[in-house]
Amino acid sequence: KGLVGRAPDAPFAAPEGSQGTEPADPFRSSMELNYFGTLHAIQFVVPSMVERRRGAIVLVSSALALTGYVGYSAYCPAKFAVRGLGEALRSELKRYGVTVHQTFPPNMDTPGFVHENLTKPEETKRIEAGETTYSPEKVSRCILAGLKRGDYHLAGPDMGINMLARASAGLGPRDSPVLDSLVLPAVVWVGKGVTWMWDREACRQPAPSEEPASSSGTLPHSK
């Protein structure tokens, strides 16, 4: 069912465990915070935008809405859901003069990222070793610049993620289809190598014979 015409359930959904304690179910709490928190905030503001026949909604997703690897089996689905919500809302709200935009930020130097690193699996740390961590100010400047241009995909400061967003757009809006068609072949081959590296790092950790789903949101390894 669509969004327009529905009353907001709440301005924001804060999952259990978001106040400094680990959630009992990281998969459910990730959806509550990252997807439903976003959805409820949008539900709160959309009616007035529809009434005014203007407005802009920016969905702050993540690079992990474009791909996934070990350590993020609780986080990725929620961010993929935000991405899908944005694509549907863009079409649904277009007739009301409300624009919808998406951005897929890289790692940022925030308290949340610091906390995430405390419980991150070793495989994930190895995969992300050497990645640039950007300041929120730099990322926000890129987002605002793209919004002023009217772009659907609000590119961030990380060129690799920007290329991945272009390659992963599917039938979603493309701001530069000619450039996308030139970039896509390169991303396919580069992505093949990157995925091989991720899989190699994920398999370096010996798989235990029995392991329940961990509180960090990582599914157990297959036998």
C-alpha cells in the first residue's frame, strides 16, 4: 500500500538497545531503527509537503545498500529496504511536486561508527582496513551540492562508492546515463576482484562446528 493518505504512526522509531545497550535481536532492531525510523519520519512530514505541492526528501542510506559482506547481515537488509523505499516514493510523490533523493555515504567519523568498531568481527575489520573515514561535514557538503543540482543520487566524496551506485541503479533514475554506460563495464571487472578479496578474508577465519547467531548481527557460518 502507498504512503500518501496514511497518518504517521510516530515521528521516529527507536529500537530497544539504542540507548547504549546491545539489542536482544539485532536483526529486528536494525530494521526498527534504520528502516522504520526512516519511514516514520517521512510519514510525519509528507502530508504537509503534499498539501503545499512541493518539498524534497533525502534518504540517507549507506554504501551497504549497494553491496554486502561478512559482518553486516543485520545492517544490510535495513539499508537495502531504505533504498527500495526511496525508489518507490520517488514515483509515488512525483505528481505532488515532492522530489525524493538518495545518498549512500561512506564510513564517517561519528559516535555510531566508533561504537560499531567495538563489536565488528575481525573479518570485517580486515576487509575495511585502509578505507578512508570521512568527516560528516564533507559528506554533507557533497549531499547539498547534489541536491541543488536536482540529482536523484546525491554523490558523496568516495569515488568508488559513487561508481558502485551508478552500476547498481538498475531501473532506478540515472542522472548521467551516458556516463553510467561507460562506467559499468569497468565496475563489473573491478567488482569481481573486490568480491574475491572479500570472500577470501571471510574464509580466513576457521568456521566453528556449532555457532549461534551472534549479538553483533552476524549469521553463523555454514558447516
